[in-house]
Amino acid sequence: MNHPMMKLTITLAALATTMTASAADFFVYYGCYTGDKTGSKGIYVSRFNSDNGEWSAPELAGETGSPSFLAVHPDGKHLYSVGEVSVPGQTGGGVTAWGIDKSSGRLSKINEVSSVGAGPCHINLAPDAKLAMVANYGGGSAASYEVKADGSLSEAVSFHQHEGGSVNERRQKSPHAHSANFSPDGCFAFIADLGLDKVMIYKTGVGGKTTSHGSVGVPPGSGPRHFAFHPNGKFAFTNGEMLLNVTSFRYDSENGKLDPIETVSCLPAGDEFSDKYSTAEIRVHPNGKFVYCSLRQHDTIARFAFDEASGKLRLVGNTKSGGNIPRNFNMDPSGKWLFAAHQNSHNVVLFKVNEETGDLTPTGREHKVGGCVCVRFVPVN
């Protein structure tokens, strides 16, 4: 007889045999910090149904050192991770290509290459998935790679060392590239650099190569961290980690140029600014009506209403994230659910999204994932 306190564990493989896969079924991958403090060993995966919110407990999908951020190939068969660890015999950290087992969601390593710069913290693929770009926070640099037909990565074919600093003497003495993103057409790449108070712009080329194409600044001391395009491709946004703000831009796709519109605070009226707070992630709802930004230590997700006529944002409210140090959060492809990953409380919390108001309602459902800082979705089929 089972002890009443024993928990029933359902493996992904068993779950796969009891569920009929549909367009609403997704593997959910979690990038984590690894080690004794978190208890995590690499990338984790669970299964989620966007029709009914059914969500399985995460299991280890691929063992590797601190795969903090992940990117998914549009073919749904490959996944990529940065490793915020030193790789023996290599300069900088690691960048790994993985194959996805579509029956179980488990990962098999294809190859690993160097990030060239220190502290790789973010990775993304161009829309055509022929080019990947990595931001190196510690080294203040960016590297680009060719994504080959078999899903593997070339060694870095372009490397860009950022130079300079900004006004915050403690955080901005040197460059700190913090995220890598691409324009909807894939012609340009954007690297938000916290240390420079700039979004660096690169033109993409063949064979994974990228060339410098200028930059755009944000208010001094903001510390731009992450970056996101509006679904219509005409606007973009970056969150200032240090000044708790979001800057919106109008995007000129022909010339690869960003024109700042305004910068607004993520703090609700009446809440005093504190340098103990910092923003982490920025996301745009698939319907384009709302922009969300996570605030660490404040432990909320700020929600903005977006006006497509003016390109301006209006803070609507802040929702408690359900844990400590919300880092990356992500909406499933349907836009009906939001997963909030927490670095320090080691949990991922599920919210229901009101697509008309943008409101986030806690579902009461969460799973433990040690040191989780990134959430990505891959269709099961």
C-alpha cells in the first residue's frame, strides 16, 4: 500500500501515451541556473495544453551547465541554449545546439561552440533560422553563427566587441550586451547593451555574418536589457533594467532605424523608486494590445496598454508574479496563458490572460523548477 504522503509521478513518456496530441499541445522548455544552490542540472521540459491548461510536472530534458536562455528553431525539431559557464579549451561560455525528440521532448546534444565573449546570457535565431546571435553580458560583446541544415551551429562567423560606458559608475563602466533579437524580416539584429544605454543595430548577411549598422540611445542610466517587436513590425520596445522603465520606438524597416517615442515608468503610482528593484523581461501580447514587463524584488509584472496610433504606452497595473525574482516570462502561442519563471523562489507560475483587458489572473497552478529564468514553447506535432 502506498504511503498517503507519496506523490504520483507521471513521466513525459507516460503522459505522451495517454494524451492525443493536437495543435494545442506544446512542450514547455525551461532554461535554468544549475548547481547546488538551485538543484537544477540543465534544461527541463513539461507538456502543456493551451485549450484546457493541463500542465505536467517538469523533468530533465538535457543535462548541461547553466543554460540560462533558450531559442527554438521554427522547425520545432531543434533548440539552442547559452551556457553561462566556462568551457574548457574555449574562450567565453558555450552555445549549444540540441535535437528534440518529438515523442518525449527530451534533448540530444548536436554540438557546442564558443560564445567567444564572457558571460553569454541571451540567444535568438533569425526568422529564417539560418543565423543565430548571442549577447555576452560579461564581455560586452555579440557573436553570430550560421545555423546549418542539420541544426548544428558553425563556429562564430562575426564578433562585435562593444566599447564605452554610461553614467552609472557602479553598473556602466563598461559594455554589457544583454539580449539579441531580430527584425520581423530578419534583415537586422538588435543587441540591447545595459552598459552603454544603447540598442546596437547590426545588418544581417549570408552565412550567419552580421555588420554594424549604428545604434539608438535610451535615457542615461536606464540600462536597456531586453527588446521586443510589436506584432505589426512597426514598433519596438526595450526595458531599462536600472531605472525601471520601458522605451518605445517607431521602426523604419527599410533603413533598419529605431526612432524613440517615449519612456515610461513600470512602477505604479505611489510606489517609490528603489535601486533594489530592477526589470527583467519585456513581452508584447500576440494581439498587440498590451506590453508586459517583469520587475524583480518588486516581484510584479507590469501591464501597459499600447496605442498603435501614437506608439505610446499607458501603465494599467502591476500583478504579483507569484514568486521571488521574476525573470523571463512568456505567453503560450495562443496568448491565453502566461508562464512566469522565478530565479530565487525556484518556481514557474501559470496565469490566465484576459485577451480583451490584458489582466493576469493566477490559476493557482505552479511547478518547482530550480533557478528557472527562461520559458520557451515547442509544438508537440
